[in-house]
Amino acid sequence: MKTREILRQLTRLQSVIGRVEEACGESIELQAHWAKYICILSAGLLENAMKEIYSEYAIRMVSRPIANFVSSQISKFSNPKAARFVEVAGMFKEGWKTDLEKFLAVDGRDEAIDSIMNNRHLIAHGKEQDSRLSLAQVKGYLNKAIEVLEYIENQCQI
């Protein structure tokens, strides 16, 4: 990750994962409880990353008033499922939309992002019993989501 704020959040999240693995040992039940918390943090990371990446891009590419407008519009970005990622990319450049759609379709990246957000909603709305989430699953989803964020960062480096 190149975006400083997102790197900071990701580092913190990875640190939490490491401490959970150390503290829980082989206890699958404890890991599953912590996986829910890590899922919520991962969803927050996705939300924040989209705002940061595209706001930084706007600051580099356009005048300050327009960048401020873009940032204010992007700040409304919440609950990002894979389709929303594609939609936002297309608002910047049509080619980015097409390329991101293709990238998301590989290796279940789109499903990873959607799983993070779906589980977040279940947990946040008191339906965590419907969330059969393991720490290994959340880590896998997060790794694929990071690939997507890095891809979007690279698109914005043009």
C-alpha cells in the first residue's frame, strides 16, 4: 500500500491479527469471536481506502476546489461491495471500470470484498450467529481485498 493513511490502518489491522493468533492459540472458538471484530475493521479499511485513494488522486490531478468537491463526494462512500468499487472507478475513467471488473473477477476477489461487507452487516445488526466466520477466512478475504486496493492505487498513479 502506498497511501500513508491506509498503510497505517493496514499495519494496525495486521498487528491485531498477529496478537489474536498468539493469544488464542489453537482455540477455534476464540479465533471465531475475534474474526468478527477483524472483519469489521477490514470493512472500515475498505471504506477508508476508497476515500483516501481517490481523494489523493483528485488532489494531484485537478484544481483545489474541484479536488475538495471530489473529496466531499467520495466521503459519502460507505458499505462498499465489489460492484460499488467498479462504479466509483468508472466515475473517474471508463477504462478503469472495465479493467477493475476484470481484476475483481479473478481468484474470487469480488467475493472476498462482498463477504467482508456481508459479514460486517450481519455482525453490526446483531445477527452474528448467522456469520460462520473463521479467522482464516477473514485473513483470506483481507488479502484479496488488499490486492484490489493496490490495483486501484496503481490505476490512480497514472
